[in-house]
Amino acid sequence: MKRFLWLFAALFAAIALTVFVTGCEEDNGNDNGKKNDDPAGSGFTIVSPYADVNWETFEQYKAALHVHTNNSDGSNTMLSVVNEHYNRGFDIMGITDHVWKRVNNVEIYKDFITRDYLQTEWKTHSITHLTQERYDEVTSGVGREDRPMLLIPNSAELAGQPGEHELNVFFTYAGDPPEAWNLGISELVKRAHDAGAVFFINHPGRFTGGSIGGAPGMAASNNPANISLYSGLFMQYPNLVGFEIFNRRDGDSKSDRILWDNVLTVTAPQGRFVWGYGNDDSHGHNEIDVNANIFIMPSNSLENLEAAMKKGHSYAVTRIARNEGVDVPNNSTNPRPVINSVSVDHDEDSITITAQNASVIVWISEGRDILVSPGATSTINLMDAGIVDQVGSYVRANIIGNGGMAVIQPIGTTKK
């Protein structure tokens, strides 16, 4: 009888252990980037900004986040600029006119922040604007199958002083500038952050020397002083979400992807990820649609956009990336790459990108190309021989095709 009871107890324990292990294995399945506690066999902790993105049900929205009108130094009225972006299929736009205007080559500081697109006068300055009727048409999708364009309020390009850095601010009015500011980049960032704006740094290469191109531009983007300046700002101010990695036809920004990688190499090990943006900085209609930001969201709303800007639920697309050998005419009919999904398999320590309109995917970590993969789909296994020793604190990817390039946001990769 005792022997029977012992065998029964052993059998019960074996069954219970099997059920427990099976349950654990089910919990450790691929969750599209969501971090598991400690998946079996995992050599990396992978943290993806796309973990909360449902690529099957969310839509992709094309955004212009650096746009000028004749309210500052652009060539066209607000109505004309809005209509042009609307007709070109943009889903989101923030007019970012300067808070200054040049007069006889002297920068006079004024207030041209676009609050609601409807004001006809602000302080003593008459500004071009939208009528309520046209605003309602654009924001409800009239004339383009009920697909509205979201107009971001309280947007502007701020500058502290002549020759200093510039920021694009959104969602929260950043305050009236005094007639003559004398703010450096650190004070300017603090001002925008304290006001509660969500914002990024524009064309840093213009101020670092990275716009020169070639070896001098690369040297500027590799300069420790520049890297320290930007990484320090990102570590201190959470609402500073990123900087432009593409600006216009990649003149000022030609070495800014190098700077981005250098800054990420400092901030990513501390859990701070810097998002990359691609913007036209358009001053005329012929400068529109070289670059764009694609936001992946459940719906096109200000609330979702603000969350996506903070979380990195986006990717940048461009026609021109000079250091990467991409140079597509702006009138090309070749479509730019579209990313269908970015997914993580924690058990396999792998990341997979599926895309369209792409012929090669280049994986990058801390400024190094660690895998060049032909085709529109690529999986990188971080534990593969030849890869594992090259993986630093993050990976990102350039997706390249005949119509241009797309760039995903960085994915954290910490070795256990």
C-alpha cells in the first residue's frame, strides 16, 4: 500500500511539473516586442518602441512637422500651404513659422506661433489664415474620401538668438518671446520643456558643422563636445523627443545620422532613446514631400500623435540620404519604402522587419553596419556568430529601395 501511495505521489508531481512548464512556455511566446522577464535561452533584453503597435489594426499616417508660410519667411499663404499638403496626401501637418523675421538681414523677434490656424491677427501683426469653412473641410476629409488632415495647434520654430539652435515645438504654447532673446541651446530647451511642449531639435548639422559633408562633416558629428552637448540635453529633458535626421534635400543634415548614432551610443545604455525625424523644412511648394514622418496609430488624433511622438511609434522616410547613396528626384513616381511590421522574438533573440518597395535592409548598431540583407524582409539574430560581438546598446535599420529610404527608430539591445 505504501509503495502504491509513493508511486501515485510521484506520478502526480510529474503531471503538475509538466503543466507548469507548458504554461510557462506559452507565456514566453513572441509578443511583438513586449519584454519578457527572462525567456529561456535569451542572451539579450530587447526593448522595442513598437512593442505597443498593432501593425495589423493600426493605420499609418504621413506627417509634415516642419513647414513655413509667408507669416514668417515662407513664400506661400497658410491656405495655400495647407491645400498643397492636403492634396499631396499628408495626414498630419504642423505649421512651424519662426518666432522671428529677418528685416534687412537683421533678425527681429516676433510672435508667429500658429495657435489654431484661424486667427486673423496676433498682437499687431496681421497673419494669413484659414477660414472656418476651409478648416472644417480639411479636418473632416472633404474631397479625399473622408480622410482628414490633422492640424497641430500651438506649433512654431523657436530660436534663442541669431546663429543659435532652433526647436520645433508642438501642442503647448511656449510663451511670448521678449523682443530680443539671448538664449543658448540649453536655455532654449529648458524654456520649451518647462512650458510643457513636445519638441525636437532642428537640423543640428547646421550648428555642429555636420552640414559641410565629407570628412569635415563626419568629424563634426563625431566631435565629443557635440555628442556630449546633445546627449546631456536628452538625458535631462524628457519632452525633448529627438532631432531631425533628414532636413530638406539632406544639405544641413547629411551627417546627422552619424550624430544620431553617437548620441544614442551614450543615451541608450541609460534607457533613453532619441527618435529620428525627417522633415522638409519647406518654404515653398517645390520643397514639399522630400521627407516625411510616418506615425503608426489606432486613429488620427492629437492625443494619439502626442503619445506616438513620445513613444517612438513612427519611422522617417526620405528621397535623399547622401552618405547612404540615396538620391531620388523629388518628381520620381517610384514609391518610397513602406514598413509593414517590426517584430521581436525574445526566445530567438531576433528582430524582423517586413517592408514594401525595398531592395536592401541595412542593420546598424552604434554607428556600425552589422548586417546587410537583400530584399524587403530581413531577420537579424543577435546571437549569430559574426553579429553578437557587434551588437551594442541598440540596433536600428535603413530600408532602401528605388524610391528612397525609410529608417526605423532604435530598438534597445542589452546583453544579459
